Amino acid sequence: MSRRGAVDHGPGEPADAIESGHGVTLVLGGARSGKSAFAEGMAREGRGRCVYVATAEPVDAEMAGRIEAHRVRRGEGWRTVEAPIELAEAIRRESVPRACLLVDCLTVWLGNLMHHGHDVDAAREALLESLAAASGPVVLVANEVGLGIVPDNAMARAFRDHAGRLNQAVAGMAGRVYFVAAGLPLSLKGVA
């Protein structure tokens, strides 16, 4: 990976999927694993335009700082679409051939849904339908939250369980899935 997050790929690897204009890619990892930079590098590799579909809301100074750091790292050339709740609709509206959508991140979107009392299962199904209908490549970023201890309260356990089901559903229909740890991507599906 270069210092700007660009990814070195060989023939038949993710850049080809981005350039061909098709496919869903899921990039999983823990907090500060490098998953967003890896996903941004994949999206940037394509020849079309890049659309950043942001799910975070600046609810406090710390989150506003994270959002700004992501914006600065991406640099120029990205169009940003805010979709803290209506993610499926944003994908349907923004997906066009020769444009790569980067959704960052599914886990924040899930937290928004739960916080505002939305039907998580219905939203997940709508998301899967929008991804299946996408006419251009979509790269989605998500946290893998189920690797640690079992949470001590019902809401945190429900969040963990919903996140696990969401990640499994998206991974099941994605052509490519990566797990990023310590800035290093590991291919789980679609690329040997």
C-alpha cells in the first residue's frame, strides 16, 4: 500500500473488478486496522469517478474529527453523499456504470438504525436488494465486532449480533471480501 492508501494489485485482482464496473466488495477489520484506507485505494484504482457514501454523523467533537481525518486522507476527486439512515436509497440513486461507490461504514449505519429505532432486518434486506441491483462497483467497509469478549449488556449484545448478521449477509453476496489487520489485507473470498 502506498502512503496515500493506493493498493498494489496484480492481474485479476480487485482493481480489475473496479475497472470493469461491476461487483460488490466487502472490507472488514477492527478499529484503526487500515480498512478504510485500503477500501479508498481500491476505489481510486478504477478509471471512473469515486463517490464516497458517508454514514457517520458528527454527533460530537471526536466524531467530527474522525470525519475530517477521512476527508483529508481521501483528498480531492471524491463526491460525498451523506446517508446515515437511507443507505439503500443512496446506493440505488448513485450507482452508475464507471463510478465506484465507497460506503464507509456499515457498522456506523447499523448503529444509526438502532439508535433511531428502525427495523434493522428490513433495512438489511433493502441494502442487499440495492447492492444486487447496483450497475457499478460498490466497496463497503465494516467493522468485525464479534472477535472480542461477550458484551455485558443486552443492547451491546444485540448490536454485536446484528453486525455479525449484516456482515455475513453482505459477504455472502459479495464477489470479494477482505479482512484488514495492522494495515495488511487478507483475501477471504474472490481473489487468491
